[in-house]
Amino acid sequence: MLIVGCTPAFIRRCSEAAVHARAIAIETGLTSLTTLATQTRARGVLMPQTMYASNPELFDSMATAAGTRIVAFPGETIEQDRLVAIIVAAVEQGAPDTQPGGFNA
């Protein structure tokens, strides 16, 4: 899972949650998102819903180009159990279909 637009503390929480899916969480910025997603075959890109909502067409396009999907979540105050469930679901879903669109958690 790639993590975009989050604080270091939340990225640590994502790393802990990713263990449940036998995955890893990697922080990235928007400038390297497409390249890193392609290189790592990321199962998803986790980003705050407010960030995704600011330009969904751009983020969907970036994710489609990289062969992944956006996983938008409500905010960093999300409960850990819910965060684990979101990451596990994203990993289990695998690569996206050809349909763009954020997966809202």
C-alpha cells in the first residue's frame, strides 16, 4: 500500500495495519506516486478523502496509469480496527479493473 498526504504518526499506524494483510505501507508524495506504484505493483494508494475529493479525476488517472486504485479514507482519526479492515480489503481485492474511481472506505 502506498500512503499519500498523511502524517508520520498515521503512516506508522498504516504500517502496523498492513502487517495483518501481509503487506507493507510505503509513504510517497504525489510527484513520485505513479512511478512508485508501477514499480512496487501497489495494491492501492491510501489517501484522505478530503485530498481525493480535491481532484478525483487526476487521482483516478494517476492510479489507472500505474495499475492501482485509490483507497480514500475519512481521516486520520479512523479507528485502528477500521484501518486494518480497509488495508486488508484493498490488498485482497488485488489489481483494479479497468474502471476508474476511488474505493471509498
